[in-house]
Amino acid sequence: MSNREEYVEKMKAQLDQWNAEIAKWEVRAAEAQATARADLDKRLEMLREHREQAMYQMNLLQHLRSKHNFNITLNSDERIDPAKVLRRFEYHHPIFTVRRTAAQSRHHELINVNRTSFCGAYWGNGFHEDGVVSALRVCESLMTKELPA
């Protein structure tokens, strides 16, 4: 065998060895990625559960002066002693439809009708800030209209 042929054979053997090692490491890397992904998914799910089980201390948020602490919870009523539950409410998010948009455009028709006005997050996209904006609209309208005696 010539030097050239020996060299080619030696290089071929080395390339085959490297290819085998690369394949082995690619399998390990894929397994590690799957494990890491599973760990990340588990952590994300745990964080989402914490977020969805929020508990709000109303004494602090609403500046309540009381010897009792009032807490509101979302989606985690099992954490509260049933004997301490004052009331339960079920809320729904606004539904985005064409009719909803048409109704929102008529907000002005419901301001100061029989000395009653409506404001709330439903006049916007359902966020607290939308409720404030609708209340400001009511205030501005009342300030520019002549109020009945």
C-alpha cells in the first residue's frame, strides 16, 4: 500500500470515528434539550399557576381601616377556610363582538339619564384603566351639560 492510500485510509477511519462521536453527542444534546425543555415547561406552569391564584389584600389596595383583613382571591378558593368566606362572585371577561363595539359607541346616550350614568371597564377593552376613562367621560359630559334641578 502506498503512502497516499495509507493516508486516505487513516483519514477515512478518523472521519468515521469523528462522525460516530458527533452522532453520539447529538443524541445526548437532544436528550438534554428535551430534559431542559421539560424543566422549563414545568417551571413556567408553576409560575402561571401562581399568577392565576393571585390574592389581593383589599385593606392595602382600598385603604380600608378595619380590624379584619379582607382578601380577594382568584382561582384558589381551596386556600381559604370556608368559614371565613363572606361572599363568592363569578366574573366574566367582556366578549368582543361587532354588537359590543356598536353598543360602546352609544355610551354618551347613557350619561345623565334620570340622573344616572354608567361607567366601567366594559366601555373599553375590559381593563381597569378603561373604567377610569369612561368615568372621566361621564364627568366631562356632566360638567358641560346643564343639569336638571
